[in-house]
Amino acid sequence: MLSKSLEKALNEQVRVEAESSQIYLAMACWAEVKGLEGIAGFMYAQSNEERDHMLKFVKFINERGGHAHISQLKAPNVTFKSFKDMFEMLFNHEVTVSESINNLVDISLQEKDYATHNFLQWYVAEQIEEEAMARTILDKINLIGNDKGGLYLFDRDIQQLTINSASTDND
């Protein structure tokens, strides 16, 4: 059974994950109309993944005797100065999401809710991957600089980008 304070915090994370999905969706739309089909496809996939993360929270809250709430979302940015600016915003957003997950872990430990703590460990590992992915993308963008040919190759190759972080290393 979830405490009321943990239920409230988990419902706040439902909102964070839903807003994350919307942020990626807005980025996908921006990239698509700019002719960046690869980046758009990557962002559409990320948007779907964030929605799945939200649904996992919704189901967990309900299964633990709480009541998941779907709240109003803050509208995301829909325009960006450049694709680099967009990915910098994405990285900063992922850092904020990581902080939010870490806060949930802290609350679950304070309340000695080990089932919730266990559930959240997947999200901790996921955020390590998300931040590593965004950091790697920014590194590649910095290598490209203003080279249009580099942007073309980056746009073509981004959908195949995967990151093997220390948290998922199976060696």
C-alpha cells in the first residue's frame, strides 16, 4: 500500500513523464518540418518511450492501492534556434528528470517502501542511459560544427544510435 505522500510524488512523476513525451513530440515536429527526417524519427520514438514510462508509473500506482491522476501539462517549446540548441535543451531536461527520479528513490527509502524502491531502480538505470545518449549526441553535434555534410550524415545515422552505459553492460 502506498502512503499518501509517496502516491502524490509518484503522480507528480506521471506528469513529468507525460511532459517528457510532449517535449520529444514537439522536437520531432520541429525537426520534421526542417527536413531532418532522421532526427524526427528518433524524437518520435523517444516520445513513445516516454509515454510508456508514464504508463508504467500509472499502472504501478494503481496496482499498489493508489489512484493515478492525469493532470494538465505545461506546453513544450515548439521552436528552436538550431538542432544543437534543441539537443542541449533535451540533455538539460533529462538531467532534471534524473533528479526527479532520485527524489522519488529518496522518499521511498525514507518511508521504507522497498517495493517502490525496487520499482524505481529500473528508472534510475534508464536515466543513466538517457543522459549518456543525450551527451553522446551533443558530442557528435559539436564535432560536426557547421558542416552541412556532417549534419546530413548525423541526420541519417541518428536512428541507429544506441548507447551501452555501465548500467547496462552485460560483460
